[in-house]
Amino acid sequence: MPALFVSFMRTAVPFIAGWLLTLAVRAGVEIDSATVTGFVTVTLGVAYYLAFRLLEWLGERSRGTALQTFAGVLLGWARPPSYPKVPVLEPVARGAYLDPGDGVR
């Protein structure tokens, strides 16, 4: 369950940042269309996420935990979420079935 919160934070923070950046842009430029405003918000949110996720990835690759932590904090959480490993089940052979009387056929 903690991974769900982490992934939510890392999704929500870039969109909030995009919204705040949109407000900053609107302070200097008048945008009348709600569609354009929505597009600008999403575009800025995606660009924000991509920029800081790329910095985080570069920090992981260069073993620079300071860069990774800095970028992660600006994404809403200092570390990427980790998900538990799910065991992979083997496929059942075609034509095999379980008979309570004498086992697998």
C-alpha cells in the first residue's frame, strides 16, 4: 500500500507544478480559452515530470544520490515507488484436468 501512495504523489506533484507554472504564465499572458489553458497545464505538467524524472534517472545511473534525491523530491517523493515481485504461475498443459478420484490426467 505505501507504493500506491508514492506513485500517487509522483503523479500528482508534477500536475500541481504544471498548474502553478500555468498560473505563472497567465500572470504575464492573457489566455481566454479554457481548452488552451488545459492544454498548457497538461503540457507543462508532462514537461515538468519528464525533466525531473530524467534527472532522477541520470542520478541513478551515475550513482549520484544527491541528484536522484533532489529530482525525486521535486517529483513529490524522494525515491521511485517499489512494487512487490509477483510470482509467475506455470501454464497448465493442454488437456490436463484435475479429477478428484485419480489425480491429474
